[in-house]
Amino acid sequence: MLSEPEARQHCGPIFFTRSLAKASKENIITNGSFGLVDTGTIKLLVTCNHVWEGFDENHFKDPNVRMCVCLDSKNPVYLDEKHLIDRDKQADLATFDMTELLSACGGLKFFDIRSKPPPRVKRDDIIFLIGFSGHGRNPGGDFIAFDRNPFGMIVSSVDSNRFHANVDNIPWDADKYGGISGCPAFLISAGRANELRLAGFAMGVWMKQLMFTHAGQLLPDGRIKR
């Protein structure tokens, strides 16, 4: 799909680990996804609030657990609470200030929502996303690899806080969607597949619907609109 090379520049996997020195199955606990956003005021990493809450719970049980993000193809970096700007349970969003980590971003880019504001999503719109699902995680030795899973979907319903896409025709069991939470979803306009606009962030699957929170809930300073 023509959209994949562009979309791939703005997303990546998050994972929880007990050690970056040895990426064994015992040390890698779980993973999610993130999007990179430039508001014009600040550069953000955005994921789901429930991803951050999951880390918080694991870190409380075991202080050795850290959250890492893959900003290039070689060296994951720690994402700490000091980077957290805001989080909101209802929107299911968490935002992080990337100022200190810009040098680690490698070939990834921040999607500019100042010049391309989040669009108003409508039923039957086409959206595109790349998730890093847990079933494709491949830890071993001193490395960890994640499969990229691109999806094109049709919006099935929209409300003030969320929009949804039916996943009935995608040949995956619901448990294989684990790990795509937080990945950015882009609206594809007819005849302009390479002109992506950031529409929202994947939250998870419920009743064969993949739920998304609207990207328009991000404020210029990185806080989340209530």
C-alpha cells in the first residue's frame, strides 16, 4: 500500500522489560505502540493511557521493570515518568515530552499536526495504521524484533470522543490485537493515498470493533482536551 512508507515514519513499538542487556522472553513482559506528533509547540510521543497504567502496575510489583521505546532500528531507550506531560483515562491517551530524546529518534519523524490538523472523521472513511502486535514479538539473546502489521480499514461509526472500524473481515483472533494500542491511525483521502492526515490512536478491540480516540483531543502544549 502506498501509505505504508509514510505512516511507518511516525510510529513504533513500546515494550516493558526487566533488562535491556538480555532481551529474553522472561524479561520482555508486554508491548504496545506509539505515534510521534509535532504540535508546532512541542514534539510528543503519544500512546494509550492504559499502556502507561499497565507499566505503572508492573513497575509497582517489580521496580526493575522499565518502559522502553524503539525510536530507531538498533537501540531502544527508556521512557520515564519525568517525560510524562499528561494522561487521561476517558480519552485513553498519554503524552510524553520528547525534547531529551530527539537525538535517539533515528529515521523516525514527528507528524506535523499544525500544518495538517486532525480531520473530522466520518462513517465509511478509509483509515490506515501500522501496529506492532504482541504475537509478532521476537525476543532472543541481545535483541528484540517486532513485526509490523499494516491495516486498511473502513470507519463504521463515529461519536464525539471515538470512532470505530469493524474488524470482522480481518483474519485475526481478538487476542492477537494486543500490542497495537497507541498506534496512530491516518485518514486516507480518495486519490491521495500518500497525503496522510492523523485521525486518531488505536485503543483496542471490543465486540469486533477496533476503537480509536480522536487525535483532535491533543492540545498544542501536549495536554489532553477534557
